[in-house]
Amino acid sequence: MRGAADGEGSCVSASGEERNADKAELHQVRREARLSLADPLARYLCEAQPLHDLLRRGLIQLSGFLLKRTIAGSRTIVDYSPVDAARERICEAAEGLTSLSAPTSAAHHRGHLIATLSALESALAAALSPTDKEGDAVFHFVEEAERHLRAVGRATPGFETVDFRQACCAMHDVRAPFEARFAG
């Protein structure tokens, strides 16, 4: 997958499909950053974002599997479809990360993405292992992957693991009614 610019300045995949991004937010980012995709760091961030999302989704799938496995009784047949979905996302991210070149300023960022990938691959192996009946190894590797994704999110805007600003509990415009009451 490579980044390119179309007329609006959004990222486009190698096949020409536009990423699903809020155009208003994209215009705000462009105004603030004023980075060109000719800039190696901007190009890297544009190419790394979908890979980060694939890793995040793989982590979510494995976490769901771990939860199902943990609450299932000993006689319950565990559904492995989340593991299959995670495998697809993780494999796609692995392919993208092998071709992702990072400028020197983003080497640490890329290192966390690679470490996330490694932890998720280990979690996949543990999830399919007959020796990890309790899920301890899966939990360990899922936790390790989450730590690396959180480090990426703290260091790079737009790479948050969870965007709480869009959550239903974000209390959108909750101050307005209270400010109106106390305004003189």
C-alpha cells in the first residue's frame, strides 16, 4: 500500500480507493500541519495509519476471543472465528509493515508497530496452541501488543488506540446547558 495525494489531499491506496476519513477533519489537519506528502514523515504517517488500524483491529479480535474463552465453561466449544478474523488483519498488517519505510524521525514509531505485530503473532500462536488451555499466554501477548499500541497513540496524534471523543460517553456539548444556567 502506498500513499498518494488526490485533489483533496487525502490518502489513496495503491488500488486507488480512498480511505474512509472525515474530510472536515482532514482539512483541519492540513491547515494545522501544512505537510506535503513529498515530506517523508508525512508520507510515512499516511502509510502507517491503515497498518496501525489493522493491528488495532487484530488486537480487538484476539481480546474478544480471550474474553469468550475465559467466560466459557470447560465443556463449551469455543468459537475460533475471532482468531481467524484476527489472523487476516495481522497478516495484512505484516505485509504492509515489510514494505513500510520509515524516516529516521519515525524509527521509534515503526519499532512499536513491529513489536505490536510480533506480540499479536505470538498471541495467535498461543490461541491455537492446545497447551494454553487457560489463555495465560494469549493474555500476556495481547497485553504486550496493547502496551505498544498505546505508546504509538501517546506519541502520534491520530494513532490513538481508542478515540474517546467519538464515544457515546464523551458528553458532547454537556457544558452548554450548565453554562446557560449560571450565565448572568
